[in-house]
Amino acid sequence: MSPVALHDQLQQLVSEGRNPRTTEIDLMSSLEMVTTINDEDGGVAGAVRQTLPQVAQAIDAIVTAFNAGGRLVYIGAGTSGRLGVLDASECPPTFGVPPTMVVGLIAGGLDALVNASEGAEDRADAGAADLAAIGFSARDVVVGIAVSGRTPYVIGALEHAKALGARTVALTCNPDSPIARMADISIAPLVGPEVITGSTRLKSGTAQKLVLNMLSTASMVRIGKTYGNLMVDMIASNGKPVARAARVVAEATGRSIAEAEAALAKAGNDSKLAILMLLTGVDIEAGRKTLAEAGGVLRRAVAGATR
């Protein structure tokens, strides 16, 4: 694409517009500046709220994929890619899932997490190749993340996924963009022009982070990775995670920390098993069998053991 054509295309994007409230930001004091930035950020949650029906649709698709043995794959470039990788990397320690269940891909590979690799986003074939490299299939769900909605790397990935028959989700801040039109589900919070023109790591990035938080968290809750609002599947091997697990077991059962620690030790630091044993009185073997029959969903296992 020629520089002139690219300029014309960018001019039409909401995220690339000039914010009339910050045209003299360089004349502001530090307090005035951060007050203005905070005011702008204040509208982000409201913009995301308008997309909640689409976010819920995406969560339903992700849960369906998980229950069929599929994966959630985030793919993007620059800040968008980094946010996807961040969300994916936080799922194993928080929810005890394998690192292959939620995958984050970024244009330019892992080096692009710390070093700018802007040219990598212009290759549609690279997006498709990166999905192919992880064995992406029709059982998986891909979330293409691009503020502009026109990143070739993400477009190529979505095209590849659609050709395989997989569900596709677009996360963008420009509702009438190419990826918004091509994806099965489009999530497009309209946050408006940035405080610094075109710096989409600001409001747009914040909106993306809010949506990604919901996609992964709600999907994990739906497949039984929490008991109420307690993390019961986190990996607890030593130190702080074990202490946190003891607090979780105590909260879930109404028992003392000492009793929770004893139950955890007996259950091999398996929080779900420890909670089930304390709540229902089942022994280790019966507890494991009940959890397996409940598909690992603790609330279902508790109900089954107390019938």
C-alpha cells in the first residue's frame, strides 16, 4: 500500500483521530495532564459495557471449544499482541490449566514482546503460518486483536481460521474495520481518539485489557475453575501459593487455617480435593472419584457427594 493510500485509510479510523480535549497537553502542568488522562480513561469502561453482549457470545464460543478439547488463541501485533500474550500467560498460574490451553501469538515472535517489530504486522501470510505452526484446528477459537482492525498479520490469521471452520472473534476499537466485518463475533469498544494521537496503548489498550480479562476469566469460571469467586485450581507448590491455597480452603469451608493446611497436605496440595473432603467428609479416593465424575467442577462434586 502506498504511503498516501495508507494515510487516507488511517485518517478514517476513530482510533487515529485527533482528540480536541488534549491539543494543548504539552502546555499543561503534571497534575493537569494526569487529570486529563484520567478523565479520558474514565470513559473506557462505559465503552466496553456497550460490547458486553458480544463479549458474552465470545465466552460461550470459548467454553464450547474448551469442552471439546479445543484452545483459546489470541493473536495480534505490537501492544495488542503483547496484551494477548500477557492474558494467556496468566491463565496457568491462576487457573491451573496447561500453557497450551490459552495461547498468545504476537507478530515477530517472542522477541517482539520487548523489542518493537512493527514490520512483522504487515505480513498476512505470517499470521496464517503462526496459527498453522501450533496446529490450530476447527476445535479452537481465535481472537484477533488489532485496534485499527486492519493489521494484515491478524487478517491472515482470521482468514486461515475461517478456512478451517473455527470460530473467530475480532477485538478492535474501530467497529467498521476489516476484522470486525470478517469475524464471527466482533467486539469493538468505541473509546474515541487517544490523548496522544495514534498512541493506542492508552485508552484502546485499556479497553482491550478489560475485554481480555473477561474472556479468559469468565470462560474459566464457566468450566469450573473457581468455587464461587475462589481460585481453587491454582498451582500451589510452595511459599505464597500454598499460603493462598490454605486461605482459599478455609474460606470455602469455614474451617481454620490449621485445618485447611492439614487437609491440603493430605490432599497433596489439591485445593478442590481438600475442600471436598472438608465439606462432605469423603476420603481421598472417594473424593478423587467424585471430582472426576463431576468433570472437575467442585460445586457439582459437592452436590454429588452430599446427595
